[in-house]
Amino acid sequence: MSKPIHIAALLLACALPGAAQAATQPAIKPCPSELPEGARCHAGQDARGAYWWTAIPRDWNGVLVVHSHGGPSLKSPSDDDSRADLVRFAVVVKEGYAWTGSSYRHAGYGVRDAAEDTDSAREIFWRSFGKPRRTLLHGQSWGGNVAARTAELHARGADGTLNYDGVILTNGVMGGGSQSYDFRADLRAVYQYYCNNLPAATEAPYPLWHGLPAASTIDNAEVERRVNACTGVDLAPEKRSAQQNEALRNITSVVRIPERSLVSHMTWASGMFRDLTQRFLKGKNPFGNVGVKYSGSSDDAALNKGVARFAADAQGLAELAYDSDIGGKLHVPTLSIHAIGDPTAFVELESAFAERVKSAGSQALLMQIFTDENEHRKLATPQYAAIFSAMLNWIDQGKRPDLRAVMQACEKAFPRYGEVCMIKPDYVPPPLHSRVYPRAKP
């Protein structure tokens, strides 16, 4: 049965003290058309400036899903951010769960801040609508890193009781800051060796690891233009010049990324690296490629001799790790699902995550599932229905789900969503060092 929503309770929540006190009164909002009929939506802004959206289906099952979105975005947060996430994961509400998500308080990097904002959305929901029967945490992409840190840093309330009953991670950036972005630092160095246009020869040089200069007016569109000019990645192979084909082949082969993700990784390693190293780390460098031996090019010896080298700063690396690295100690059942061909957050990151969890002695609380898909933003819809159901069964029965049962649940959801289940039961991801070059770190 669904719970009634009382506006008086919402207004009372605004008057309550504490970090999660709403800065604006929760407002009733028209639900997106993608949600089931009868769902009720509310939105507001918390005391730290983060916007949140909440949706409760007519036949609410009493379970809340708290969502950590991906990114991070370099745009200032707005009340539309969480709405867009709600639309993308409308399956959660269709399956009977309530949903809430935060925009996060600021643009740019900061996992601990995002984790605090995520937990703020949970607390606001609890205060406004009452404590649900179960509360699940769902992190997507970079939000997987955020959700994992939320589960570590905000596992329990002041009274010692658990804030979350289970954690679901989808295509997560599960290596934390100190492991997940080394390949993009490699990309910046290798790209510049072959293309020499970011910076161009006519522009003042700058350290590649810190992304674009602080005062640069280059935007993502200009980065894309330069990448296309050098590699022709936007063209059919037969329309590229011989020089473009060689540059593209060398860059993608050495850095081990698919052609279709080259532009997005370059924009991340330009604009986002600027935010991460210059604003967040105040000029300290967490990335290094000294001693890395690149391979797979048409001339590895020349590449390794001529590529730009830079050393990580110990304090910068430590600060990034403090903010975003996942300790591995799990407090509640945790289920991850990852596309094997994810072009953005490599599936090998799941190996790094599993190693952390095993080292912390929490492997009994982790289940990892892999799908034969090549997308990052969203997996086949029936798979979400299956994993959320599996998580509830795990919590309620105290027993790790059987993968065959998860696959059966996915097939059962197929008629509702018309998308094929792609779970690959026997897949084991390779170690991260098979995809990202190992390196010495301070």
C-alpha cells in the first residue's frame, strides 16, 4: 500500500534544524510523463544549495531508492538535474519504489561533498515522508564512486542504526580518484605527442596533467574540433587522410580506448582535469606517467622517448585519495552490475573494487554481475528490475542472490519493457593493470 503524503509534514520538515533542513519549501511538481500514472513528485533545495527531486508511485512498496548521479558536471546545479536522472531511471518508480536524488551542491569534482548531498536527500525524504521499510542506495557512473563513499561515510545515523539497507552500483567508476583517471592522463600525453594541437604550436605551453589553463576560453566543442582535425574520428575511415588514420590508430591502441569514446575522454581530460587539479586540488598534481612504457603504436621507441612526462605530487594524490578512494569495508549487501564493453568506466575497474573489498574482509557482502553490452549511460531496462528485486530478497532473506534467479527475474521483466536481458553469468573481468598501465606512485 502507498503512504499518504501530507503537505503539513513537508512544511514541518522545512522548520526542523540540522544540515538537511531544506533551504526552500518542498514544492509539488508535475511528474515526468515517463513515470507511471498516479505517481507524486516533489522538489526542493537543501541548506547547502543542492536541488533534489522525489517521486513516489501510487502503489509504493515502502522502499526508497536514493540515487547518486554521474558526472561530475561542470555546469552549475539546477532543479532540472535530478529530474533528468529520474526520467532515465523511471524503471525504479515503475517497479514500485520511491525515488529521490540530489543535483549535488556545486559544479565540478568533490566526491565527499556529493556523498554528503546524497545523504541529505535521504534525510529530507525520511523527515518529510517517514522512514521507509527499506532504503537502498543506487549509484550510476561517477555516482557509483559517490554511492560507495556515501555508504562508507554515512552508513549509520547518530543513534547507530543503518541509514541504508543495500547498495546497487551500475557501470560505476569503482577505482576511486587515484586509480580511475590515470588512463586519461596517459591520453593527454599520448594525444599531444601525435597531434600537438592542445595546446597548438602557436599557443603558450602548459602542463598537460592540469587540463586547460585557468583562463582558457576553449570549450568542449573546440576540443572536439581539434581532435577531429587531427584524427578524423568523426569521419568514415575511408574519408580520413592517411595521417589521420595513423594518429587515430596509434592513440586508441596505446591508450586502449574505443574510437567512439576518444572525444569524450579528451574533453574530460581537458575541462574536467582543469577543475580537478586547479580548483579542487589547488594546483597539485595527482597524476604521473614517469616510467610508464607505452605500447601498441607504430613506433613504441619513438613514442616513449618523445612523449611528455610528469610526476605526481604526493600531497595531491593523497588529497584525491582521501576524497574519493573506496576503502572496501562494506556495511550492507552491495550489488554491482557493469557492461563488459563500457567505453567510459572500464569494466576492469570492478576488479580493483573487488580487490579492495576482499582486502577489507567484506567479500561476502559483494555480488558483481556483468552484461554483454557496450553502453555506459544505461543498461537494458529489465536488468534494473531484476537487480533491485534481487537486492530486496538478499536483505530480507539474508542470503546472497543466485545469479540464475536474477537472470530469471530479468527474463520475467522482459514483457514489461521489451528489452533483451544481456547478463553474462561466467564473465570475470581482467585486472585493472591489463587495461591501464601500471606506474609508481608517491
